[in-house]
Amino acid sequence: MSQSKREQVVSHLRYIRQELREMHLGVMEENLLPEAGEVRGVLAQTEALLELLEGKTTRKSKSEAS
């Protein structure tokens, strides 16, 4: 893996980790579930990371999108 790609992966992972920590704190300390948009955002980041690691764009089938 090239250094630039490695740096991108590390950046994505740090962002995802921070977002998940914030969600966890909200659940544990305030008994609040994260909003759907927050969860979708973190999911989008994990998908972007997977695409970066695979080096290609993945396409969802209609059954996966449902």
C-alpha cells in the first residue's frame, strides 16, 4: 500500500473512530440513540474506506439497497 493511500486510510479510520466514540458517549451517558443521519454518515465513511482499500467503486445491487 502506498504511503499516500495509507495516510488516507488512517485519516478515515480516525474520523470513524471519533464519530463512534461520540455516539457511544451519547448512548452510555445520556441514554440517547444516535440520529439515523449520524449512523448513515459513519456508514458512508466505512464504505468510502472500503472502496479506497479495494481501489475500486463498489456497486450495490437492488437487494442490498433495500
